[in-house]
Amino acid sequence: MSRGTLITAVVGVGVVLGCLSVATGTTYMPGPAPSCVLYHETVEDVPEPRDRSEIGCGEEVTCWIDDWQDTDWEMLPEGGHTEVQDTMGDVQWCTYGAGTVDPEWGTTTTLSADSVDNDTSVYVYAYVHDSGDKGLDNSVMVSAGFAVRKPTNIRVYFWEDAPAGDWTKGPPDNNMGAISKFYYQVLPATVNFNKMQVRENILEQSSLWPCGFYYTKYAEVKTVTLTSAVVGGVKRPNMLADSVGLGLYDKGFLWDGSAYLECWHIIDIPFEYKTTQWRPFKTITHVKRFATTFKAQMAVSAYNFLYGAEQGPWQ
């Protein structure tokens, strides 16, 4: 892989050379300076457009050289010349900024953006050499620049309510619980973070039931994988599915000795991504509500706030 290295090709400077074809005895001279185009397309198919110049931490971009145009001159024995087309030679790649390319030689390479602490940029350079089969022109340098974005937030999408299959509706209404499923999307959604390392770094947290017992969420570090998923009929990048639930609990947990009281358990879920170290970028909140009707409801608060349906009570 290559990063920030100035390669040895001479660009637009040097002596243009005529070439004698040993096989044919024909002499060639360089014509106008050759030209080509650097094209690029993201490896992941979302978000569109794939030829965008804004990419996410870890995102990969395929880069290639095409549309080579090199008109040389075949020198005629009687004087003068005729135009002929020469072919492209080797291509050497390098980057400057937050990314690397692999391979470093060939007409096609893949850019991999670094995982960065702050928004920054990376530039890809291709030094395209003449084959020298006819006139020998100077190398051509073409480049493309990309803005590299870090993750900033999380948007929530509701998926479905999914109470456990062995939970049976009351009466008798003795138990409480709910399970709802959500999708989280790491923002900005204008780039792809599917190759970025992400984890939940949850600290131990406790809250009190009206009956005096504690509900405790124990500390947990959990690596998660972002993928593309179809949500709301649209294929979206940077998605993570999650199930938020609690139960079953006896309705007596809401009894404070004189009355049934509504109860809320609030759990913070910090999300981090990996650069040279793990860096926090968003803390979302699981909200777990238990009503005096003995129904339960799960919700998630992030960039937006969404909740599932009330569920129960259960036998």
C-alpha cells in the first residue's frame, strides 16, 4: 500500500524521444501530449452516487485509468509524417492524506480511507506512463480528491414489536414485559461506514423499582458490525439491528406498599469507533416504561426518538 510518497515519475518535464522500431525500421516521434481520465466508484453500492467525492472512515473506492489518448507521428521516408495511436504503459499509484491504495501498480487500484479523528481529506494520484511502442512521451499525472468523514450521530428506525413467543396474554394480568426491535443508522448517511470498527461500551447502571428492588444493567463491551439494509423500502448504509426489551417481571415490582406506581428504566448505550484508539461519537438511550396498567413499552432516544407499542399485560 502507498501513502504520501512522491513517486519517481517525471510529469510534464523531460526530453521527448523518437523511437526506431527494430522490427519494421520505422521511426516514430511523439505528437501532442497524451491524456487520460481517472475514474472512481465506491465498492459499496449505497449511498448513491457511487462516483461521489465524499467518503466515510474505512470506505473503499475503486479507481481506474481509461480513455487513454496518445497520438504520435510515424515519420515517412519521403518526408513528413502520418498520425498513429500509441498504447498506455504502466500506471503507478500513491496517496496523500488519510488513505492508502493497493495495489500500487496497474490500471486499477482500491483506495481505503483511514479511520480519522476529525473530518479530513485524501488525494489519489496516478502517474501514467507511455508504453514507448511508438513515440516516447512524458508521463501523465491525474488525480482525484476525497473528503473523509467521521461518524457524528445515530438515527433510529422502528422495525417491529417482537414479544417472546412463550409470553401469553392475560388475564390474569400478573406479569409485565415488552420487546421491540429497531434499526440504528450511523450518520452522516451520505457516506458508507460499513468497514469501520464500532462497539458499544456500556457502563454498569442501576435504577429502582417502586417495590425497592434494583434493576441493573451490567457493564458490557460489545463489538458490532454495520451493514446495508432495506428499511422503509430503501436500501440504507451504516445500519445495525437491535432488540430492546425487558421482562417478564411480576406486577408486584410496581407496588410501593400502598399503590402501584409507573416506573421508567433509562439505560445509556455509548457508541465508539476505532481510530488509533476507541473514540466515542454518540450515546443513545434505551427507555423502558412500565405502566400501572401493567403494560410495558420500549423506546430509543438518539438523533430522533422512536418507541414500540405497549405490550401486555401477560399471564
